[in-house]
Amino acid sequence: MPIPESLTWIAEDLRALAAPVADLHEDPANARLHDERNLSQIKASLKEFGQRKPIVATSTGRIVAGNGTYHAAVELGHDTIAVSRFDGDPRELTRYAIADNRTAELATWDEEALSRLGGDELGTLGFDDEDLALIDFDVRS
């Protein structure tokens, strides 16, 4: 049986989690902001790779983690998105949302591993000239 067009952008193993984007809404208390540069990079990633990890939302559709992915998917015209459900008390949900974003921020890059890709390729993945200037591309092995 053919895959419905609305699911083709979602990784095969996530398709069972697909939900209508119309049933979801951003948390008005979301502490994470997504500027145009960030949303542009999320859209580029979704176009190239599809959705490879679910967003997180409550059973009532409140997005807990993945607001940027949600907005990018809507801007790309997708009508479904893979969602993992997490219901907790409001404070727990807010704490999870902050932890989800903050733990990613605290990670560092392995510059040697990045240098193997090269500046041209990294430039298409969200690294700007300032970022690229900090990477020693001469360490490539």
C-alpha cells in the first residue's frame, strides 16, 4: 500500500506517531525563542533529512519540546508531524522543556570531526563565517 503523501517526510519508524499539526499548539510560556536564522536552518534540515525525531507534546496538543520543528513544518506546508506524548504537571513540563534545550546548549563541538566535513558543507548546516573561522580545518586526517 502506498504511503500517504502527508507521511513521506517523516522517518518510517516515526510514522506511527504522526499527528495533525492542526491539533497542536505552542506553549504560550515557552522560554525558547526561534529567530528567522534558526527556523531557516530547521526548515533546511527537514527538507534534506525529513523528520528524524519526534516533537514532544501533551495529550491536549501543547508542545513541550520541538516548537521550532513544529513552526518549520507548518511553514513548509506539512499537515502531520511525529509526536511523542508527555503529560505531567505544568511545572514538570516547563522544567523538561528547559532541560531539553539547555542540555543541548551545554554540549561542545569536536572541531576535528567537524573539520572532516569542510567549511562548504558546514556552511549549509547552519555554521556562518564567524563559526567557520573558529575551526582549524588543517587538523583534518
